[in-house]
Amino acid sequence: MTQEHSQTNAQSTLDTLLLRIRNKSDFPALSTTISEINRVVDDDAANNTLLAQSILHDFALTNKLLKLVNTVTYGQFGGQINTISKAVVILGFETVRNVAMTLILMDFLQNKAQAAQLKDDVLATFFTGIISAHFSVENQTKNAEETMICSMFLNLGKLLASFYFFEESQQISQMIEQGQSENDASIQILGISYSELGIGIAKSWNFPPRLIAGMRKLAGDSIAKPKNELESLSVTVNLAHDLCDIASNGNVVDKPAALRKLAKRYENAINISDHQLRAAMDKGLEELNTRARIVGINLSQSAMMKRINTWAGVKTGGMQEKKHKDNTDALSGITQLVLEADESAQENGNEQIKIDPEAMLTQGIQEITNTLVEEHQLNDVMQMVLETMHRSMGFNRTLLLVRDVKTNQMLTRFGFGQDIDAVLPKFRFPLDFTADVFHLALSKGADLLIEDISAENIVNKIPAWYKKIVSSQSFILLPIIVNAKPVGIFYADMEQAHTMQISPKQLSLLRTLRNQSVLAIKQKN
């Protein structure tokens, strides 16, 4: 069989397997979210708002991501991060993308993993990612989160096969127990290796070439010295996998010999000692406890974690309690905006969320105040203001319109919420005065809350263009007036009439955010 024919067969097999997975009801939603985030990050013309939009669609993801970037892991950046927009400014597009996809994968896999073994497989994937990120920091690699996501997705094919091709995966496991390699067994049963399946799925999710290169498994008793940055990434990922595999399956009596053997395998590729491997395991366990609480993993119920703790020499008794205190200390001073439900809800991966609007608005105001005294871009500040309004109040849709001198219109600049991609290019109106609520708000500099657009005293002041674009029955307008001239307006809506419940305190805080945008504009003029 020629190489070309073999590649054709492998692609045909991959297409067949992908079709089977895509026919599952839950998989398309996962694919859409990850593909969209990758598309935005890969688009050179994209801005911070587009990435924030992709993440903000999932409220639970947003809160988990913000909690994660405010742990000690990111403490070197200083200050509190309260919006996705700020996270992108501070950490960068790619880091936020990688953290988001880590959380998306973990949430999806936890919901799928019913059997104890599958739960351990998911946890092993997460722990391996943390170890690889630690190696990256030790080796001063550019992006530790990039290494983490490569490591987590290295076993993507195996994990998804366990969920969607359970019988075949069981046959593969039996063959491995009988001495066959995982690669050969998966090819024999599925027609392609687990690694090829995972990479094929990653490509369909618009993964960039860098991440796909880092997902490749390395074979052989001795790993060659990497020739470039991508090969170094792959070495780090594979080393982390090997270390975690030893810890989760090895005998503690054989620990010294196993570590020496592992260090020997990678001695030509990376400068690592068995002592550094032990240190990586210890550091990884500390980090795992921090991140596990955020993603809702209960480590105490994992048989694999008990084996790893035994292997690493960690006393499990009281460990969770101690780590909980450590994590509380690490997060001290951070206002708790998200109140999680009871432990059983966390264990089941169901995060019940309650918002404290005033606390969230106050945090956002403080974040923007800090940003205004630093070097900043006006667009970044305006996005932070808009996102704070949107998330804090739970609006259906939140928009920022700005004056465009060339077209003599108010054009939508940024937006979050329902059908936002369709609404953004259409939501605009001419500046020539007509007696509607938008022009009245701008001309008088008045904040207007419209509880019901069909109310007798207001219906004639709702412009026709508005009714054609959105179906929302209630909205608020906060005009942006600079030097007595209207330069923009914040708009937020709710789908049903009389559902926009804004207290006097909340309205005051929303006005403060609007005033911060005025200050930001004045600073740049």
C-alpha cells in the first residue's frame, strides 16, 4: 500500500468517526464555542470585544475564567481582573483563549464522565496540563497556558473515544492490558490512532498549527534534542504526560528508579533532574487544588489522586481543608461576586450562580479607575465599561453607540448579548433631530429608562428603525456628553416589558461608569 493510499484511508476513517461524533446532540455546541474562540484569536483584524463576546455567551465560563485569572497563578500581573476585556488587555488574546478552552473542555468532559475510571481520566488530563505548565515556567517558556492546553488536548482522541465509542475503547483497553501498545491497539480497532483522532478533531476546531504541533506524542526510548520552539513545546508536553503516568500507575517503592529512567529518556532533550521532577509533582499538586475548586472537581473522591498523593508522599488527611484555607488566603480581598451552591452541585459540575449587581458594578468601577491612571487605550476602557454594565445587570443586550461625523449618524461600536452579530451592523440612527427617545436623551443629556415601549405615553416616541431591528420591550439610555456635546450613548435592553429592575443605587453606579467613559474620552482629547 502506498503512503498516499494509506493517508487517504486514514482521512476517510477520520471523517467517518467525526461524523459519528457530530451526530451526538451535545458535541456540535462544544465545537461551535471552541471554533469561534479560535477563529477570533486567529483573526488579525479582530479586537478584544469579539473575544469577550465569544466568552460572555457562557455566563458560567465567564465567572470561572475570571476566578481563575485572579488566583495566585497570575499574581505577577498585580491588581484585580473583573472583566474579560481587562483580562485580554493584561494577559493577551492567546492566554485568555487557552484558559477559556481549558475550562470549556473540563466542563464538557466532567458532564460526560459517569464512570469512576472516566472521571479519573479527565482529572489526569487536567493534572498533566498543570504539570506541563509548571515545566514551561521553569524553562522560561513564552506561554505556560499554551503548553497546558496542548497537554490537556494530547489525550483528546482517547477521551472522546471513551465517551462516544465506549465499546471500541473497552476493546482497546483490553488489548493494552495484554501487552499491545495503545497506538497499535487503537489503529486496529478504530482504523486510526487515538492521537490522529484527537488532532483531527482539533483541526476541525480551528486549532492553530502551534497547538496542533504540541499535541503530538513522541515515541522511542530516547527523546532527541528539539530543533525549534515547536519541538520544545512537544517535549515539555510529553514529559509531563510521562511523569503523571508514572505517578498515577507506578509503585512508590520503584519511585527513585522510575524518575531516573524518565530523566534519562529526556536527558538529550531537556535539562531536567529527578529532583526537579519531584518538585514539579509537588508544585503541580498545590496548583491542582487551587484550580480544581474553580472548575468544580472534588479531588477527595478520586482513586487516582489517592495513588498520586501516596506516590508523591503527600498525606491526604486534612489536605483539602488546608488547601482550602490557603486558597482563601490567596484570594483574600476579592469580593465574592459568584456564590456557588452546595458541594453536591459542584461535584456534579452544576454551578448555580447568584449575582450581586452592586458589588459587581463597584468592582468594575474600581478596575476602570485603576486603568485610567495607567497607560491605556480608549477602546479598552470603553469595552470594560460596557462589559461591566452587561454582566452586572444581566441585560439582554448592551451596546455602545458613538457619533460618526462622516455619515452624521450614531453607529454601534461595541456590543454584548443576544444575536449581537446580527444587531451590531444595523443598530444605528441619523443625528438629524426627530422627536424620539434617542434624540431626546442626546439633546437634553438625560438618562432615560423605558419600561414598556408600547405604553400609551411613549409608543409614539419609539422610532420605526428600532422596532425593525430588535424586539426588546424595555431599555435604558445613558448618553455620553463631552463639553456639552453628545458623542455617544450607552443602550441596554430587556426582552420583556417591566423586567428592567434598576434600583436607585444601581442607577447611580451605572451613571458612574458612564462618567468614567466621559473622563476617558477627555483624557485622550
